[in-house]
Amino acid sequence: MLLKELFYKGLNFDKFLESAEEVYKLKMEKIKNSINMDDVLINKIKSIGKKAYILAFAEDWCPDCQINLPGVSFICDLNKNIELRIVSREGNDKNMEKYKVNGKPRIPTFVVMDENFNELGVFIELPTILKEIINRGNETETLVSKRKYRKGEYVKDTISDMLKIIGL
């Protein structure tokens, strides 16, 4: 299936929240409400003049989805040129084939596309900074960083990674 077709079959963030189990919905709302960006970055996001479509493969029960979806939704709330749609990983194995990591689909997987639905880039599972910390192999640093990540303290990094893909 084409990414454009899949995008239009997806749910926006609000509909995704409505369909989520209450405990997961509350966590995503809490993370989104805790996002605190400086005015300079907010104005940069608002100034994006080109259309961008973001297709997310995600599940409400996934902790990484609960952390990263609110950040991407935050960008969309600030700029209507950027649209997010969410589809389930379940049943989309073929559509996720290209994005597997070590032979396995990871979620969330965000596919960022331009106004013509041409792929600009992909964000898979974790923000770049956290992947770098994990790859350094320092167990203490990794443990501390993962704890902070689970609390939503790296959502700004997710937003930053997504903006780089969009071209900001």
C-alpha cells in the first residue's frame, strides 16, 4: 500500500487518544501537557511554510509511543501545515518492512513525507541523543537517561529530530 493511502487511513492524535486505554491515554496527555518549549523554537515551528505529512506506526500500549507521539502532536498543534496520522503496527508488517531494525519492526516509526508524499526521513523508536547514549555503553549513564526518557524528559529531543527531518 502506498504511504499516502496508509496516511489517510490513519487516525489523528485526538482520535488515537479516544481509542486508547485510559491508563495510556492519561500518560500521553500528561507528557503532552508537560512539554515546555522556548518561544524561539515555538516561533520556528510556527514559521514552517511547507506541507509535511507524518505517518506513525504505533500502539497505545507501547511506552515509546506514549512518550514520542505527544511530542509530534505538539508540533502539529503549532503548525497546521504538519499533519500526523497514526496506524497500528499490527497488520502492517509489509508496510513496515523497509523500516525494520535488526529484522524487527520497532514502534513508534514515524515516516515523514513532503507535500507529494515523498519520504523525507524516518524516526524510529527513540530520539537520536538517547540512541547515542545507549551506544556509548556506559551502563550508569544509560540507566539514568532511560529513567529520564520514561518520564518524558527527552520529548524535546524527539521534536528536534522530527524538525530536522522536516527541514527546519
